[in-house]
Amino acid sequence: MTSLFAFAGPLSLAPVRAALRALAAPVRRLTRLPHLPRLPRFSRALPLAASAAALVAGLAGPLAAQADQTAICYNCPPEWADWASQIQAIQKDTGIRVPFDNKNSGQSIAQLMAEQKSPVADVVYLGVSSAFQAKDKGVITPYKPAHWNDIPADLKDPQGYWFAIHSGTLGFFVNKDALEGKPVPRSWADLLKPEYKGMVGYLDPSSAFVGYAGAVAVNLALGGTLENFQPAFEWFGKLKANEPIVPKQTAYARVLSGEIPILLDYDFDAYRAKYKDHANVAFVIPKEGTISVPYVMSLVKNGPHEANGKKVLDFVLSDEGQKLWANAYLRPVRASALSPEAASKFLPASDYARAKPVDFAKMAAQQQAFGERYLQIMH
């Protein structure tokens, strides 16, 4: 991991500053010449100035080359969906460095809007409803990457503004050791019981896409629709009495530590904890139902390293990129990449049958209004 962080820091300017001081010194001496007979000193200074200029030029080349091998991705945190392995593979395969970024979907869109006149990012990773917002705000641009034709029609924008790379199913990520002997909850109703007071966490649905996905899941499971979120608002109102924990960023480590015993999260995080970190955890698809949702990527409009950004987008859909997602227990958008071995780690298909279909466009259209109402209820 050390090599991955090495490129994320600022480039050292000390050699450039030293070269510029050397370049300026002869000029400063010229301003102190009292009369013309001392011109030979000026002629001796010219080679020094030329050498300094050559040094600056020599340094600028490698520094520019290093910058040119970068692609900035918003919302690519190493602890989420195993972006750490994906980014390492991108650099190994393409030579392109992608610094880690811990924004969530809402924060990423806000940053892209703030930087619209002078973009910093090249690509962005978003929950599907956030991608509709990004398109509406004009901060992303069409690109149809390699393997475009392998993506199902309902998992991509027809013009190429966004496309799914993988998906997850929402449920309960439970640290069984942290339950202190209490049973593993099996339903949305269970989470309202007083015995789980201070134990339930979820990401802020007014900002993080996974938080909003959880709200949609509980709403549909309890009889609501994408036009009627009243069941979800009533559920959150009752949950408030149980003093839930509501972080804004991914909380994987906080579940493993036991700080958050029960987190509304995706299956892939729970499977990662169980099979890779060997934690005593469970993943539960609540008996009332849930949803499965895709995560997507887009090319940022007028990004500074567009060609590199396109290579990153090509890679995450490549055979190797999709296999990495599958090995991190996500469902790759190219279904052929999910090996029987990886599939065997998932809950039975009968559990996943409780995941309800979702109209992602309607889900996106309601996100802002839901977030505003949620904040009124919970704060």
C-alpha cells in the first residue's frame, strides 16, 4: 500500500526553486554593474544562466510526465468495494496513478459543481440515482467504454453519460460479537426494538447514496412507493428513539471494531468482512424485503486528463477489472465475470428473491426531496 500513497502527495518543488534562484543570480548581479568595462562579468554570467535554464527544463519534463500519468477519481475510497485493489491494478496495467478519494456521492457532485469552470476530476464513481443528478447538472460527459455492448440496457445511459460497473444488495451488516448476546436482527421491525438501542447505524441519506438506498429499501419493504415515502419517514422517526449512529462516510472499519454493531449496508461489505477479514459477522436480507442497486462511473466534463480518464473507465469494465469486483463480492455488471467460487460466498438465491425491482430514474427524481424531509424529521 505504501507505493499507492506515494504518488498522492504534492510534487517536491525544491529542485525547481533552486534552479530558478541560480537562473536569477546573474540577472541580479547585472543590476549592480557600475560601468560598461565590467561587461566581461556579464558574459561569464550567461553560461550560468543558460545552465540554470537547462536545469529547469530538465526538471520540468519528468514532473510534467508524472502529472500526465494521473487520473483523478472522485469517490474512490480504498475501504469501499475494494477500490484499493482496483486502483493498484489500474496503475499496473496502464501506468496511470489514481489517488484515493473519500468523498461520498453527494459530496462528489457538490465538488464537481463548484469546480465546473475549472475541473479537477477526470472520472467519478456514483450511486445510480446520483448519476442522474450529475447529468442534469452538466458535470459529466458521454463516453462509451470498451465492453459497452456487454452492459444491459437498463444499467447504462443510452448516450453514455453513465454506466454501471457493479451492484450490491442492501441489508444488515452485523458484527455478532458486538451484539453482546442479543439475537441477529432479521427484519426492519427488529431494528426498532429497544434492545438494539445505540447499536444501529446507517450512512446519512441526505448525502450518501448508500444511505438513500437504505431509505428506499425500507420504504418499499413497508408498503411505500417512490411517490410516497411516508412509511420510511415513520420508520426513521421511530428509529430515532433508538439513538442510531449516522456517519457520512463509509463505516466498514467501525463495524469491524464493534463501534457500530449493525449497519445498513451492502452484501459485499459483509462478505468481505467474513471471508477476507475473518470477522464474526453476518449479512441479513430483511424478511420484509430490500433492493439491489448499481454503482456507476462517468467521465467528467472537461476533465484535465481526459485520455487517462477514458483508460480508467475502460479498465474497470475489462475482464481483469470485472474479475476484481467479483472477487470483492460485488456483482459485476458483466455477469460472466462472477466465478462459481465467488458466487458460492453469497446468500442463497431464495434470500435474494426478496430484493424488489426499482425504477432508478424515479428514485433519482425523489432523492433531493427525501433528503430535505429526512433532515426535518431527524434533526
